[in-house]
Amino acid sequence: MSGSTVYYVAQSLDGFIADRDAALEWLLAFGFEDFQQQYDTFLAGIGAVLMGAGTYRWLAAQGEAWAYTGTPCWVLSSGELPPIDGAADADITVVDDMRAAVDDARAAAGGHDVWVVGGGSTAASLADAGLLDRLHLTVMPITLGAGTRVLPHTLASIRWHLESAQPIGSAGAVELRYRVRSS
């Protein structure tokens, strides 16, 4: 299915995407070797990026260069955002209208998918509004006990259809792909 909004993220077995300190060291400890092929395949199908202000600010705080150069990006925010090295030359649109952001990102993606990057709040808001089409969850073999949930405040009851489940590498991770189940 092309042109979908896809929340692509790794989570712990107990459903957290970041630990209680909003950190990702637990995930980085697994390395990238086993996951690079899945990531590259996913990235090849992306035509635009959508993120919330919290994810943008988290990226800015990391002090690294903008990672999405060459891919149009929409940031959902009604306030001022800090600069990120390399982002000034990127195609970034800051907007506070979620539906307009999704429509514009889908149009700019040219038939490819829109990646909902980062935190679960934006993904949950999109799901509640009926604007999130798919979930790509990589479930990591670790429990965190507390932290940031995958979809922390989803209000809607949404039924999902499992498209695929695939073990990844030797770490014990599993990639689950879901799409919103049509009635």
C-alpha cells in the first residue's frame, strides 16, 4: 500500500519507546547490524516525514546534524523551534494543523509513504483522528518498566490487521507490521 502514514518505531516488550528518562540508550545497546536491512528497505519507501515538536526538540538536543535532508518534513508545532545543524537548508514546514500537515505530506510523498517519526504522542493523535494507516513495530527483547508508551494517549478504539511478523537477526527482536482494519 503506497501513500500511507506509517508509525515506524522500536519498542520494549512492555510497550515503551523510551525509558523513564526519555532516553534511548536501551535501544542503542542492541546495535544496528541486525536491523540495517529492514531500516533501509523501509526508508526506500518513504517520500515525506512528519513529526511533533517534542521529537524535533529532542533531535535538536542531541546536537547531531539533520538526518532527513532531501526528504520533505512537516513538524507539528504552534511555537518556536530551536535550530538543528543542517536543517536550515532542509525542506521543513512547521504547521499546527495536523490534517493539513498529513494531506500536504502525502501529496509531497509522491505515492510513497509518510513516516511518522519519533514520539508516540503525535502517532496517537493521528490514530485518534483516523490519519494513521500503519504501524511498523520492532519489538525488542527487553522490559523497561516505565517510560514513554508507543501510543500514550490514544482515545479511539482501533482494530489493527497483522500484515506480517518477522524475527530480525540474532538479538531476539521481532518486526510486526499492522494496518488499520477496515470495517
